[in-house]
Amino acid sequence: MSALSLRPLSCALLSAVDPRPKSTSRRTSKKPTSITPLPNLTPSSSLSKKVLVPIGLGSEEMEAVIMVDVLRRAGADVLLASVEEGLEVEGSSGTKLVADVCISDCADEVFDLVALPGGMPGSARLRDCEILREITSKQAEEKRLYGAICAAPAVALLPWGLLKGKQITCHPAFIGKLPSFRTVKSDIKVSGELTTSRGPGTAFQFALSLVEQLFGVPLAEDVGETLLLHNEDCYQTKEEFNQTEWSFDHTPRVLIPIAHGSMEMEVIILVDILRRARVNVVVASMEKSTEIVASYQTKIVADKFIGDASKSTYDLIILPGEHTGAERFHESKILKRLLKEQKEAGRIYGGTGSSPSILQKQGLLKDKVATAHPAFVSKLTGKVADAAGVVIDGKLITGRGLATMVDFSLAIVNKLFGNGRAKSVGEGIVVEYGTSR
């Protein structure tokens, strides 16, 4: 079963929601010029909705970034706000994000939606923020939308008294902290103005449910399609050719280069899942700063510069997608050299989204079967397996990107450590990972 197996969105998202009145925001969402929006996808600015996504030390970065990315795709004016003293916040898996504002800057704002990511101790940091408590309590009192995912319903909303009279769900590890007569085991639960969800693996569904409530079903379905969310019968999760073992007598080392315009959700999902599997992941900046601005304006802080990272050898090098970021990869002499050496040494490499087209330009897909994002798969001149979300050919791995990154990342874990480790990581993020994968 696919990690993100969904019924068609009109069925998967709960229909018993109350569309909110349309309002005008004073702040407009800024989309990078590298993104080409689909026709009629983004609402006009007069329909913009203001959304607050708070983060603190130890917040689940996968949940936060997916929420921000998906809501911005829908046209929402999203503020990522730090509850810490500074804007730079380290997430639960060690990735550093740079918030747009401090939570104190949001105290007098009116939001159409306040959505809390989970993670620990992130959920507790949100709970202990008095300004956020006041904002969220006012949100509930005035019958505006609010939501929480993973640990946040139990750790933050419960002590704030914001679950009274509501049916809720949360991460299985925290479900016992909630009143049993109010809890449900569904991935998503909409109860009046409150929406709750279970964890990182349900974050896409959670975010799309919020899009549906803010903007309606048609837009939620359109956004879901752009994210490559599929019914599990529509495509194969993974295809493998020329099966080769990926085994090491040491902790695997993975290099993930990032640049301005890289797809943030692909970077964050890959880093998060691999670090959960105890892989040594190095995120390297291709820019003059370690802070990069991703495709939907999320700011990510790399671990080091690509020049410094190039002094080490890696078992895997994986390129995340999005056209602007991928072109920066192609311009880098350092990365070209690393990838050439990686292939010549028989080590593992790959890319997702648009990046397989960059691997092709560098002659790294010769005699290999690969896939890419549907908008770029036609650029692959070699053997293509475009019916699969993830394609492995010997020591090459490619993927379609976006929402298929969960499958892509778990496929790497499976190849490195076996099905048991992949299944365990899947359980932790609340996705199913079976032996059939």
C-alpha cells in the first residue's frame, strides 16, 4: 500500500465543514518567480486567507513545511512564526528553519486559520507560549478555524481547554492523553472549527483539509493533483531494475545539496525520514549563504557549504527537485565532480522531481531506467518508468517528487537497512509500509 494512499480528494477530505466567510488580507503571499502556477489554481488576492503556523524548538519540521507549502500553493497568506527568542528554529529532526516573524508580531493580527504542527519538545514549546495560547483561544472563541497535528492536540490544545465538546485525533503515542470518549482513530477529524490529524504521514491530508475549508473542494482537489497525490490504484509505488544490495559496515552518509528555489517539502521529507532511520545526513548549500530560500519561500539553513561538504565521501548523493534549484546544481563544478566520482566509484546517487533531467545532462542516466516529475519526464531520453513514483536501477534512485517523497525516502531506508527498519520509521510518522513494497 502506498504511504500516501488516498481516496479521491472529494471523498478523502471530510465534507462536513463550514466554509468560512471570505476576507481580505493586508499582507499578500509572495510566490517565487520560478514557479509557474497552473491556470485558475491560485485564488485572486481578494480571496486571500491569513494563516498562522507557529514553530518552536523541536517542532516537527515535516508537518510545518508541508502545511506552509500546501497552503501557499492554494493562495493563502501564511506566516511561519517563531515562539523562540530568535527567528531560527531547530526542528525535531535537526533541520533549522528561519521563521518569517516572531510570535509577538502576530499578537494583534486576525487569522482565518491557526494551525499547530506537532513534534516534541516542539508541542510543549508552543503550549508554553502565552501569546500563542491567547491567539489560539481567541480563534476558537470567535469561531474561526484552528487545527493541530501529531502531539499538538494532546500537548497544547488540551491544557489550553480548546478540545471541549470536540471530537479529536492525534499521534498514536499521545492518543491516551485525550479523553477516550472524544477520540477517533481516523487520519483527519473535522469537528466544527477544529481540525486534528495524526502525524507527518497524514500532513498532506491535513493541509488539504484546511485548504478545502478555507477555499472549497475544487481548489483542494486541484492542489492535490499538483502535489501528485494519487489513489493507490492509479500508479505503482516503486519499480526496481537490476537489483543490487545497498549495504554498509558503517552508518550510511548521505549528501543532500540545496539551492535557492529547491523544493522545500522534498528536502525536508527526505532529511526527516533518513535521520529518523539513523542515517548521517549532510545538507549542503550551493549558495554564498547557508540560508537558502526554497521554492515556496520557506527558509532552510544548511549544515555546511558544498565546498566544505565536498571534502568528504558519501554513500549516497540525492538531488531534490524544482527547476530553479536544479539548474543551480547543473551550474556547480563542485557538484558535477562529486556526482561523476560517485558514479565512477559505484556509489549510490539519484534525484527527484526535475533533478533527474540534470542527471541526464551530466550523462549519469546512460543505460539506466529512471523517472521524474511528470512535467520533466518527457525530457528523459533514456529508459523511463513513468508509471512508478520511485524507480531504482542498481545504484541509481529517481522519483517523481512532491508527495511521493515519503515513498522515495522509505525506499532508501528499505534498501539500506531492510523492510523492518522502513516499517518502524513508517509507524513513527503514521504511514503503512508493507512487505509488498
